[in-house]
Amino acid sequence: MMDTRDCACGKTTVRDEAAQWFVRLQEPVVDVDMRRRFQDWLDEHPQHRTEFDLLQGLWKAADLVPAARLRALCEPPPERRQRRPVLRYAVAASVLAVALGLGLFSGLNRPTPYTAEFSTALGERRQVALPDGSVVDLDSRSRIQVRFEEDRRSVELAEGEAMFSVQHDTSRPFVVEAGSGKVTVTGTRFDVRRGNSDTRVVVEQGTVKVQGREAADSDFINLTAGLGTHVDTQGKVAAAYAVNPAELTAWRSGKLVFNNASLADVVEQVSRYRQKPLKVGNPAVGNLRLTSVFKSDNTDALLKALPNILPVAVHTLDDGSQEIISK
């Protein structure tokens, strides 16, 4: 809803104030004090800058309107004509009239719908720039589907892991859906990994809202920088816990960092970097814990080292895949 303020003549809107400032700044000479007051007004509320930028855009858009139509919209009714030095205000007001008369005000700067799909192959990492200025880093064997609409930016993480650096836009939330989980932000930096049994979310910068995909809008938890959570297959969100984002997103530099990670989790992550998936022989093996660092492009080194770190052996199956079993 348009912000309104009381004034001596009744009600004024932010749009009115923007038009007034626009007129003042068209003067041949604008002193330092006026520019300072204008900057204070811009900084007072985000909507101030939005309305002023929109008016500037409309001013430029007036160049596209036929001259005869523009003159007709600028011409005041005969009974209201006054010979006063308000030409600049009349012209500025005419821009608003042009916008309303031609439907430009609601259409200018309206986001263009956008859909796309991006994926990575085995061992590939890829950075994708989206049309809103956001950037997505995709890990090996990952896939996203992107859909931007007028009031919402949506990404489906179909598989794998992705790091999102989201351009701030309060009017269009950025929503990432992965498995049974959903992450909503307006602008921040966070990582989402879609696993077999849960979806993990880690925040590096800013704040995100995490909830089950089918949960009510009021049912969510907030994560800030240095916190993470996971969402199980039923859409239940775990309580926030402290994480090391640099470790959990080290895949961007080709490293796999495991800090007291379960072997089941290690196997699931490493499988994205191998032609044939890894398996654990039983739940007891999967519950073993591992702390180590490996290169993502040399997972064979991990398998060679594993029996020297944990009481396990690596067995090759007939189909070429490998299974980790107890010694």
C-alpha cells in the first residue's frame, strides 16, 4: 500500500514527495544544503529511492511518447492556466500523466518472467548468473530449475548441492525448494544440499527462513550466519545448530571436508564424484565417524586411506561399485 503522510494541505504520498524532489533537482543550480536534504530523504526509507528511481525512469520513457500526445497530456485545462514559474513542475507532473494515460507506471521495470534449467556432470562445478543478479554455484551432479515471476523468484534443487548468493529484493522473495524442505530469503548467501534422507541448509551470510515444503507460513525457523539445519523426508525441520560454513562449502574449491561426519554421510557425498556409487555394508558401519580432508577429484585416495583410519575394508562388487564393510 502506498505510504501516506499528513501535511498542511491534507495527505501527501511518497510518490508526491518524489515528484517534488524531482522538480527541485531540475533547477539549473542546486545548492549543497538541498542535495544533503535530498540524500537524507532518500536514506529515510527504501521506498523513497524506489519512487524517485521510478520517476526518473518515467522521465526517460517520455522520450518514447509521440510529441503531440505528450503536449496534449501536459496542457492544463483553460480555466486553470496560470502564468507562474512552475514549468518544471508541470513537465514533471506531465510525466506522471503520460505514465497513467499510457499504462507505463504499472508496466515500467516490471520483472520479465524467466525459466531455465542448469546442471553439472560428474566432477563438474559450474557458476550460473541469474537475470536478477543472483549467482548460483553448482556442485558435481547437481541440477536446478529456475522460474522467476513478477512477485517471486523460485529455484527447485532437483539433485545435488548448490551455493546461492541472492541479490536483495524485498518485493520478490527468493525461494529454494529441495526435497521436503523450503528456504525463503530476500537477499543472502547460503548452501543447500539435497540428500537421500534429508535436505541440509547452511547460512554463510544474512538470514534465511527454513520450513517444510508443505508447512504453514507461520511454521518455520530462522537461520543466521554460522547456523545450519536439516529437513527430514516428512518435512520436519531440526533446531538450528552451529556450523562452519567454510568447511561445509569447501567443495567450491575442490575439497571435501569431513568433521566428525557419519560414514553414511561421507559415502553419500563422495558418490557424487564417482562413476559408480559407494555403499555401506550395514548401519553400524554407516554410523562410524570420520574427520579428514580430501580432494573431490581424487576420491580413490579416500578409499585407500579409509581402512587406515577406521576399522573397515573396501570391497569391489561385480557391477564395479564399491562397498565399505567392517573388518
